[in-house]
Amino acid sequence: MAKNLSFSYSKMGMYKECPQKYKFRYVHMIPELPKYYFAFGSALHSVMEFIYDPARPAFPTLAEALSYFNAQWSQTTWQQKGYPSEDKELAAYAEGRREIEAYYQKHAATFARPLSVEMKSTLEIDGLSLISILDRLDYLGEGQVKILDYKTGKTVQREPDQLYMYQKVVETSPVIKTLVQQKDPSVKNVRVGQLAFYHLPSLTEMTFERAPDKEIVDFWQNKVLATADHIRAGQFSPTPSEQACRWCDYRNICPVFTGKDYTGPSGAAALPLLKGQAPTPTAPAPQKVSPTPEKSPMEVLADNIDRYGALLEETEKLRQAITTQMQASGFARHFGAHFQAELSSTSKTVFENRDKVLEILKKYNLLAKTLVPTQSTLAALLTDPSVPSQAKQELQQCTTTRTENNLHIEKAE
């Protein structure tokens, strides 16, 4: 008997985004780079699981939930989470705390025991091994359950396909039926009463009625099983788009950009696996000399990007050289044959000893005030009347005054 195809809503979503990307991830098994939004979402999902864990004798306090969040967050570095900088990670940490505090303020008085949290379901059905993780199931009575899925992204609007998938799982899974019967032995069949997305950043719940049976059948046949059939048939043609390709981890090996199929690390078309990885050196095979082919539009675009980057580097070198020469000559303005340069300077308060500054921000719970602790947001704390004077004094001790040069070039009249 053929093995069932391992499938999930996220796999279906990736195939819909780009079949070639699906092939890289799930056929060649090339992992993607860490994504900060996954790390943030995972941390908050973990906190929700901690709050609603049915095995806990009592609901945790806000302090306990924040302590749990801190412990989860500190397990990995900002690089491991996929953040572009430590500042971005700190801003996300402050946002996570804000969302937990706001959630408690709105819901703590009405916390109720769920049927399950973060339940992993594997359902063997129609040639699929369908894997789902159900964030929260609430029992509504009379065999009906509510499916609730937490969202932590920027947007609130969602397509209900994910909930349709979960409705199919919940109403079909013998494991979930047994779970419901443990609570209510009289239940013969499990039925979804409500489906909901809960958007944690805005504390907004979007609730859907149970999808009609016909709609579920159409979804299952025309989306789920059709996608599975395409995968089994090896249909992995890329579907490039500017937005999707811009952030894709597989650009370096994608045929849209390389002009040839990727055949694996040992194949003739092997290339660096992900952005930033160096290829393994190999001895070049003898090749016949052939005319240089015309460059593809993607290759021309890549050349232009490299040329632009090189010009920016050269521009910065010239800026530094002009600034140094004008300072040495005592000039505030100087003229070329076609352009003129004007040099000015400004004094700026700079916060040094970054570790000390972060320690102070955490000590006085000021991270949320800075959003991202840049030089300007930190300076604003020194004049903020709501910041304790002791915090201001400690921050002031971390500052120094620095002079910055400003060079302005414009066409001479």
C-alpha cells in the first residue's frame, strides 16, 4: 500500500504561493532561514497554551504569564529568531509583553477551561496524512465545539480556508471524538459550532459560522485533494512574483533566476543552498567554447543591482574624502566646475554602552516607551515627564556629545 502523502494547511499554502518553493522545502528538504514573525508568533502561542493548559489546577496570574514569556523569549538570540537587529528583537519583546498585559486586562475575569490547547492531530484520510495543530478547542455542549486560532501578524483579515481545514479535521478525527466523549459520554458525533480567529495585537475575534457541508466538500475536493494530486504528479513549475521572490530564501537556486533546474547538492546544477551560503569548491569540468549567450532579463537586473551597489560604495568614499579635505582647508563651501559642496556640523547626544542602556530600560520598564531604542527615542526619554528622575540620571550618565558632519552637494548655478 502506498504511503499517505504528508500534508497540512501550511504546506498547501506554500504550494499555492509557489510550487517550486514547495519542492525546495519539502522534496529537497532544504530548510528556510529563521523568520522573526514565526518566532514572535510561536512565543505568544506558547503563552496562550500556558494560560489555558487544562492540566493546570488554576489559571496563572499576569506576573506568572509574563515570567513564562520572558523565559521562552530568552531561550534564543535575536539572530536565531531571525530578527535583522537586536533593536528589532527588543521592540518585539516589548510588544509581546504589551499584548499579554492587554489580553489579561480584557479576559482574565472570564477565563474558562478549554477542551484542549495546541492539540496536534494526524488524520489519515483520502490518501493524506493530514497534520494539524489546533490552537484551542472549547466545548459548547451537546457535542459542539468551537475552534479558535490565534493570529499575531499585522493584519486582522484572514481567509477562512484554514478554519475549513480544521472543521474537516475536528468532525472527522476519532481522537477528537474520544476527547469530547470523555467530557460528555452521550455524544455520538462531534460537530463544529463556531470557528474563530483571535488577533492578539488588536484583541479582535473574528467569528465564523460552521461552514455548510457543500462548501466543505468543494474546499476538500477542489483545493486540498487537487493540490495533493498536483504534488504527487510532480507539478512544481515556479510562479514568480515581485513580492514573493523578493523575500524568498531559495532565489540562489531557483530556475527563474539561474536559468536551470536545481538537482541537489551533488548534481550538475547544484548552487549555494540559501542566501549567504558559499558553494562547495569543485574542479571545473572541461567545456567546449561556445558563443556568450544573451543575458536574461533577470541577469540584466542582477547586474544593474551590483552596479548600483558599487556606485553607492564609491559615493561614500568620495563623501568622506571631500569632507576630510574641506575640514583640513577650513572651507565651509567649495566649488567644482559643475557642482558646489557645502559642509556643516551639528552636535548630537549619543548613548554609548548599549548593554548598560538596555539594563536601565528594563529596570524601569521603559522598553515599551521607546518602541525601538534608537538614539532619538532614547533622547526623548530625557525630557519625558513620565520617566522617573532617577532613570533620567542613569541614562544621562551613558551619554556623550558627538559632532556630525553634513555634506550637501548641488549643481552650481
